[in-house]
Amino acid sequence: MKTYNNLGEVKLLLAECMWPDDERIARELDQYLTNDSRGLFGIMIDNELAGLIGIIPYSEDAVELKHIAMKAPYRGRGIGKKLIAEYMRDYQPSTIIAETDQDAVGFYRKVGFEIHSLGEKYPGVERFQCIQFYQLVDDSRQEYGYTDADGIIYGMDQFIGETDYWNRGIGKQLISSMQDYLIHQCQADKVVMDPQTWNARALACYEQCGFVKKKLLKEHELHEGQFRDCWLIEFSVEVAR
């Protein structure tokens, strides 16, 4: 959408999912147009811009679905789900997250996000963090050493970007709910993660949820300009029984 010639139409769509303030919408659009790390993607139906999604980097290995909007005649037709699925297929981020309110949480749940309440972020307004997960396929199975492993294996990541929500047990609740969903709804036999080795607090949390260290991944992840060692950690349904 960065080369789309009708910016007025793009602004109208952004207004559907933002506070209706012309100056704020213009600033947000300018960020998408000038910041190479951001992505703005649309879908055309009968030569009409029907909807769009806006993506921004969240961390080294995750992105945030910052904006999603559909024109009224195209809502409820699965177009938003299609846009997200095509972005995941083409760009293959390890995790895609979003934050939303009560009005839209049903949509995110329907398209495959795991939902976790952040409580009242603003007075009287409950906010939700929505996290996607991914099944390990050929390349990622080979990377982690599961080429010959039987069963269904899912990877997951989680991030709590708002510092006000740190140290409140939300991470453990989130991990437990994700495990439950992946095991009972996706029939996962194993769930894996690859946290950096220095993150002792996160590792302790994961171990409390039943994850065990399986393999040291040397210089596995680029973080703040350096390749960092990570642990491959695994939760096995068979072992947990």
C-alpha cells in the first residue's frame, strides 16, 4: 500500500480502526509510508480497496498487527482472516500479536489468535493481548533437530510489552492457557520455545509450566546487534502424563 495512489481512501480506512482524529491518522499514515520496518497491506476487490492491515516490528522475532480495517460492505466475509493468513505465508514471522478491546476480541479469537486479558488498561476499558502460534514444519523441524520426530509440534512465543504488566503472573497464566489450547484444540504432542540463555527469570517461569531444556542453540538469535545463545526448551504431552 505504500505506493497506492489514493491516500485519501487509505486514511478513511485507517479511521475505521483508530481514534477519529485527522491529525493523528495523518501521522500514523506517514509512519507507514516513511518507515521501512513498517508494512501496510491492502486487498482489492473489483478495483476497490476493500480492507487493509498495518504491521509494525514488535521485537527481533515478532511483529504486531497494529491496524486492521474493512469497508462496511466487505465485513463478515473472511477478508481480514485472508489478509492475515497471506501476510503470515509471505513473511513468515515467528509470532504475530495484537492488542484489542472487548468489541473486537471475538474476531481475533475466530482467526486463530490466543487471547489473554490485560485487565483495565484504561479506566473502564478492558484490553486483551492476542498471540498467534505456529506449527513446526520441515525447515523449522530440521533447525531444532526434530526431522525424524513423530507427532505434531508447535512453537510459541510471548511478549508483554507494557512494563506495568510485568511481575504480575501474567506470563505464567498466558503460557499455561496456550499450552492447554495447543494440546486440546490443536492436538499438539510437543510445544517448544527458544528463549535466550541469559533470561533466567523467563526460563524459571517456563520450567514451572513443565518445559525442560533440550538443546543449546549457539548464536541462534540476533538481539541488539549480537547473535545470542538460546535454549531449545520442550513441553512433551507424553512426559507430562
